[in-house]
Amino acid sequence: MFGVGFFLALAFALFAVGAFGVLTRRDPLVMFMCIEMMFNSGNLALVALSRYLGLASGHALVFFVVAVAAAEVAVGLGIIIAIFRTEKDVNVDHLSELKG
Amino acid sequence: MNLALPLPEYGVLGLALVVLLYDLVVPERVSRRALGWVCALGFAGVLALLLRSDAPQVAPVPTAFGGMYVADGLALAFKTLIVAAAMLASLASLDYLEARGVRWQGEYYLLLTLVTFALMCLVSAGDLLTLYVALELNSIGFYALVAVLKGRSLTSSEAGLKYLILGALSSALLLYGISLLYGLSGTVSLAGLAAWAAGAARSPALVVALALVAAGLAFKMSLVPFHMWAPDVYQAAPTPVTAFLSVAGKTAALALLVRVLDAALGGFIGVWDKLLMVLMAATFVWANLGALKQRDAKRLMAYSSVAQAGYLAIGVAAGSALGLQAALFYALVYVFTNVAAFQVLQLVAESGGPELSGLRGLGRRSPGLALILAAAVLSLAGIPPFGGFFGKFYLFAAGVREGIVAGRSWLLALVGLAVVMSIVSLFYYLILVKQMYIEPADPEAPGTGGPVAVPLGARLVLGVCAAMILWTGLYPSPILAWIRQALF
Amino acid sequence: MGLREVLLAVFAFGALAFALAVVSTRNTVYAALEFVAHLLCLAALYCLLDAPLLGVLQVMVYAGAIMVLFLFAVMMLDIQETGRESAFQGPGQVAGALLLAALLFALLVFGADRFPAAALAPAAAPGAPGVGADNVVRVARALFERGALVFEAVGVLLLTAVVAVMVMAKRRLEN
């Protein structure tokens, strides 16, 4: 029952849930979490595939993805804080200076 | 393992260290303006190194770090363009940052050098690991550069946030595609993928993997519908950053498309070329029609840049050696024309504002600037005798030839659409020219009186770009010879 | 069904359930805590998939460091104040996103269903990344023998991120 297909299907489901969250939520912090969820689903697929391929190179990629994701979150939160300082509000709908 | 191979990258990293130490040692009250000159000189040195090194002409290309770093002619040629763009961007930033009183100049130049380093690693990637990490490294640098005017303008940080959310989303798509490719092929090296693709069977999982990888790369290239970030980010970012992002970011993305789709996954060209051509057709139609109704000069140029990305991708879709050469030549022309156009718009916006109407009367106020902008936009539209004409001609010819030789009628149709949309693009490029030469200047508008001030840094940028626009148009054969030698 | 299968089923269900909870919770603090639970379930799955090193990293870096950063930002910005109106986009966009997510899922499962699993090595292949010290050694080899360049690049990436965050979040003293 728990073959590679099961884990891929689980990863796909998490990917779709994350994509849905990014598209529907307004709070940029929750949007970030959903994006992290999508990264994690990619990681889960990599770990499952590594195991079934019997290779460790996928683990190395996951290692780097985690490091990159940490850096990305830090920069994203930095930008959100910068916006909050200027605007006192971080609802993406209120950010509409750019249109057209 | 040849550790001396990434010498240009070491040079750029060394430059980053110099910038970091300068910012640390020099007291806070001293202006960081000199760093712009330091960066420009450093990049010029690396550029000289790149121009002097010869592309390898025999089959096993030199690699380092166990094949993760590839120093082939493709990498060399694209690195030359990226470093040239970085040099021009540092020169353009000098007075721009100073005029706005940006307090983060040291960090700005540091991020600029680190992003350049990332782009250089990206075009040399021999492995999906290197590719992914270098892509994220340059994205993170760009997120901060786009938002560097925070506090001064909300739009700058807003654009940074939009860019970051959409950029991370596209990275997630790419990562998923990479994981599926890894699962199917059992390798992360691009050479290994190429060997696997030559004999592998097609499966639905493969189509899904290719679609995800193509989507992730299309975002970096800003092909429709993965372009949503481009107009906002281009408009709100500091103009030198916009210019750098639009030329260096895009040429690196082009190199990546060539490496991943043409070189590594060339065995599946019948699968991915349909995906890519749908994106390109959408790009031609949406970007060229969308540009017609823009009133902000930078936003118009953003739509134009999206359209130009579509033209560049023709070379990738053709998948032939000729197509690759044409794409590289067009990328070279595009770097210098786009930088020239953004530089003029930056100078004019200082006095006349960001609207198109700010250009009114420029033909009389500053004939030189008006002439360079006119040459740049006509080159982008593909009018002789400028470089853009030859660039588009080679691209379309390569597409038509591949379409006839390989019997790919869809490619022929796509080139036809590109030609039609190229004519449409002439309208909005001519709007810019009309504003400069025909529309009467509004006497009420601010700063429409005297000539536009052109500082030394901008003079150098404009001089280099104007020379290159003319050279690529009037006497392109030495440049073509250089390209052929690089892509033997 | 052995213990491993039971645990796999429990944590797989937990990962999916907490993911859905993150997407549907209105309160940002609760969403962050649910996300931590989701990450812990994934860490357990990694361990069960013979990747103990990644499981530990997931707990330390993701569930630990990254989520602390998230919670810190939530507290600092006091999002609750601005969260009075709906936490979601309009119904049209939600419906569209639902359709898109369902399509995406269908497309991906269509791909997975026909994933040529038969071509893959069986689970207990002799070269499988084994548990314990062997896994760590093998990942370390993959990281440092061939991946030295990437490791350096990650170093530069962290420097870039530090500088970027400083530019974004810090105010100059004289301001």
C-alpha cells in the first residue's frame, strides 16, 4: 500500500492545498506558509523518490532547499515589516498603488 | 578537478568583499557614491578577463566540482553579457542613488555584485542542484534590490513583496518539476539527464514534470501567463535595477532555457516545444497589445521587455544551432538597447516625471538623448540600420529554417505571429518617438525648460550603448564570428 | 499491517489534515501553530522513509527556526488588528482557485498514477540510503564531494539574505 505512488499522491495533495492557499488568502504571512507548504511537498516527493531509487543525491537537494527556504522567509518577513512601518497594514488588497 | 576554472566568479566575489570592507571601514557620513566607480571598474576587469579567455573548441568541455560547474562557450558568452550589464548598471546607479538620498548604498552595491555572482553561477550550472541554488540566490538579491527604495515609496516595497510571493511560487513549481525529473531519471546532473532523455520512454509523469519545469523557467523569463510580476516590478523598482533585471535576469533565464530544455531535455523536444510555443504565442499577443495603452514610460518598457522575451525564446523553440546563435546575438543587442532606453527614461524622469508626456519636447531640449532613445526603441522594434533588425532577422530566419527542415509547421505559424506582432509593436515604440519630436511641450509642466542634465556615469552608459547599437547594426560580422566561436 | 505502516498512515493523514487546517483557519497565530504540526508530521514521515538526518533538520530548521521567525513576525505586526474583514479573497476567486487546485491535483495524480514505478529500484534495494550513521555518511558524501560548489553558493546566499533583511528591516539610527 505504501509504495512510491502513495507518497507522490500525498505530496501532490499538499502541493495543491498550498497552491489553493496562496491564491485565496489575503494575509501575506499565511501566503508564505502556503508557499512553504508547496516547497515541503517537493521535499517529500524528493525524499520518497530517493528512498525508492536508493540514492542520496535527493537528500542533498532537500538539504539545500531547506536552507534556501529559511533565507527566503527571512527576506519576505523583512519586506513585510518594511511595508508595515510605512503603511501600518499588510493586507494584500490594500496594496494597490500599482495598477494597470 | 580544475579549481582555477571559475576565475571570473572568484573575481566578482572578490569585488563583493571589497565593497563589504569599504562599507565597514569608511565612516558613515562619507557618501558611498565612490562604490559605484569601484564596482564599475571591478566589473570592467572581469569583463576584460572574460573577453580574453577563449571558448573551448574540443568536445569534452572543462568542468569543475565534479561536473557541477561547466565552463563551456555558452556559459562564457552569457557571462560576458551579464558582467557587461552589471558594469552599466553600476554606472547608472551612481547619481540615481545619490539624487534620492538612498541610505543603503553600500548594501545596494553589495547586493548588485552578489546577484551578478549568482547569475554567473546560474549560466555555468551543470547540475540541477547548482541551478536551483543559484536561481534562488539571484532571486533573493533581486527581491531586496527591487524594494530598496522602501520608506521613500511604498510602491517599491509593495513590488518587492509581490515579486517575492510570485517568485517563491514559481520556485516551488520548478522544485516539484525537478523532483519528478529526478524520480524518473535517477540523476540530478544535466549531462546525466541528456543521456537519459536520449532513450527514455515518454510517460504522463514526464509531461507533468516538463510542464512544471517550463512554468518555473517561464516565470524567470517573464513569458505570459507567468509575467504578472513584470509590469509592477519594472515600474516600481529603482530604474537602474529595472534595467539590470530586465537584461541580465532575462539573458540568464534564456541561458537556462537553452541548458535545460535544448541541451539536457533535447530528447523530448516534441513534448516541451508545444508547451513553450503556447506560452510564446500568448506572450506576443498580450504584451504587444497591452503596451499600446500604457501611459507610464517605464511600464510601457516593461510590456516591451515581456514581448522581447518571447522573441528570444524563438531560438530555444527552434532548438537548432542556428537558433541558439540567433538568440545569443539578439540577447546581446537587447542588453545594450534596453539599458540605453532605461537610462534615458531615468534621466528624463528626474525632471519631467514618469509619464510619457514627460518626454515632450525632448527632441529640442536634449537632441542627443532624444536621438539615443529613438535609436534604442527603433532597434527594439527591428528597424534597420540598428542591431535589433539583424537580431530579429536571424531569429525569424532560424525559426523558419527549422520549421521547414524539420517539418514543424507550428513553429512556422509562431514565427508568422511574431512578425505580425513585431509590426504592432512599432506603434507603441513610435508613440515614444512622437512624444519626443512632434507633441508640443507643455509650458506648465515642471522641468520642461532647459536641457536634461547628464552626469558622467550616465554619459559613459549612453556612449557604450549607442556605440553597440550602431556596431551590431552596421558591422555585425565580428560579433557573429565571436558568437559562432563560442557556440562551436 | 506492521507498526511502520500504522505510523505512516497516521502521519500522512496528520500532514494532510494540518495542511488543510492552515489554509482554512482565519487566525494567523493558529495557522502558524497548525503549520508547525504539519511540519512535524512531515519530519516523522522523513524518518520513516529512511532519511533521519532530514527528519532532524526539518524539526530544527523548519519547525524550529523558521516558524519562530513567523510567530515573531505575527506578534510584532499584530495582524489580529487588521484581520477584522474576511481573511479570504472574494468568493469568485476562491471558487476559481478551488477549481485550479482540483485541476492541478488531478493533473498531478494523473501523472503519478502512471509514474513508471516499476522502473524504479525496489524499496529494499542493496544501495538504499540506510538508517542511522550510514544515511548521514551518504548525505555528507553527496553534499561535500560533488556538491562543494553548491555548499559555497549557499554560504553566499545566506550572506545575501542577511544583507537583504538588514536593508529591509533596519532603520538607520539618525532616522
